[in-house]
Amino acid sequence: MSNVNSAGLDKGLFWPKEEPVPISDGNNQQLTQEDFFSMLTEQLSNQDPSKPVDNDQMVAQMTSFTMADSLSQLNNKFDAFAQSMNSNQALQASSLIGQEVLVNTDVGTTWKDGNVFGNIIAESDVSDLTIQIVDEFNNVVRTIDGGEQSAGAISFGWDGQDQNGNILAGGKYRVEAFATVEGQNQALNVVMNSQINGSAVAASDVQEMEITIEDQLGQVIRNIDVGTQRAGNIDFGWDGTNNEGLLVPPGNYVVKVQGKVNGQEESLPFGLHRQVASVSLTGTGNDGVVLNLTGDESIQLGDVIRVGG
């Protein structure tokens, strides 16, 4: 009978050799209480009749194992309890998504959801209201028709787009408003809504309190004089404009709060209101629940000072 020589054949033509799949026998490689008593019974069965096991020693062994087994079970229960608590905290934290929280941070973000809002102050009824967005080179990049409006605060918003619906490049912009009032074309006062809000804490009255806004390069772009404030919580806000009144580009900005307390210049502790974008679970306890804020910043759940504005 001839032998078949496979030395020259392509190995890829052969059926691959199947590796055995290990099957768990349910044993976790740890001694249980039943294993201990089996060993103890075997020890008693094979003991020297002339030198029996001391009763106190046997009781001590049984007590030690029972305590160790109880501690192991207790640790498992605590782990399960911690996981349950962490899941509950994550579930509760998920209800914060989309809400404003006061957190211990000095970084705030502008242009939330890509929009800015403000109010036009009209002391009388107006017609032919026109809102213009002007860039830093005095070019009108967007015109918004407001029509006829009643006296009072006239709210408006801008989505950062030009007249053709294109997203404008990051830059500095100014909002102007004009309308016909009693037959005359007039410029109206524009007040932008706060984009970054916070709350400072003062143990004593504060004089010459000032809010400083810095960009990511550390350059001061806005100084806000708050004047004299009484001790307690001091709320403040920034409308997203620089010292020239121009809207600054979207991004993160650093806030600093200082003032004179008892004649001494001091930095005051404060927090900023930030919007929660999502929630992450990274471990156990408060440190394991992470709130992801708008503006690419994350904080621990325990760092939240207050929920809401």
C-alpha cells in the first residue's frame, strides 16, 4: 500500500486542528466551609489514638475558619451593596442631564447650544425694528427683521449664522438695533443675556468687588465692576462681551473674583453655573459618578454645590 506524502501540499488545505475548550467544573479554587469540615473529619479519623487532637485547638480552628468565612461573606455583601448604591447614584445623577448646577470651578463656557440671546429696550411702541450683527471690521453680516413691537424688553436670539445660513467663523461681533419711534428712526439699547453666571461667598462686606474674565491665553478681556456688596452669597453674571462691547468667540473662559475685605485685597471663593451634558460611571461612591458638563469639562458628583439657578 502506498503512502501519501503531504510535504508539498498547502497547509491551508487541511482542516485546522480544534483546540479543546476548557469546561468549568464550578470550582472557584477556594476552600469552602464544607471543605474545611471534610478535612477536619479526615484529620480526626486518622489521628494517633495515643495523641488525640486537643479539644481547645480544634475549637480554635473551627472558630477561626467560621470567622474568616463570615468576613468573606460580609465583604461580598458590602461589595454588592456598594454597587447597588453606585447604580442608584448614577440613576439619580442622570436626572441632572440638561439642568444647571452650581459647581466649584472657575471655567465657564459661552454660546450654549450655539446661540446667544438678549433684549432690546424700547420705551415706546416701535415699527420697522431691525437687528444687525456687525463683525469687528464693521461689516454687517446678518440682518434680522423684527417688525412692529410693543414697548418694553423685546427678546431676540442669534444662532451665529450669516444672512445665507452659513456658520460664521469665530470672532468678535456687535449687536445693534434700529427702529422707527414716533416717525423717527432711532438706535435702541441692546442688553445681552448673561452667558456665564456664578455665585461668590463673602464672610464680610466687600468693597470694590470686581469680576475679571480671561481667555484661554490668560488675557483679560472683560472687567466688571460690582462695587460694594454685603456679606453672604453674591450672584453675578457675564454677557459674553469684552470691554469694547463685542461678543467674544465661543469657548471656555476663566473667571476671577476679587475685592477688598476689611481693607485687604482678597480673592473670593465662588462657583459657576454649568449645564450637565451627560453622566458617566467610573467607580464606586460619589467619586465614581462623573458629570460631563458642556464645554468639555467633567466633575465629580460630590463637587455639585447646588442644583438649579
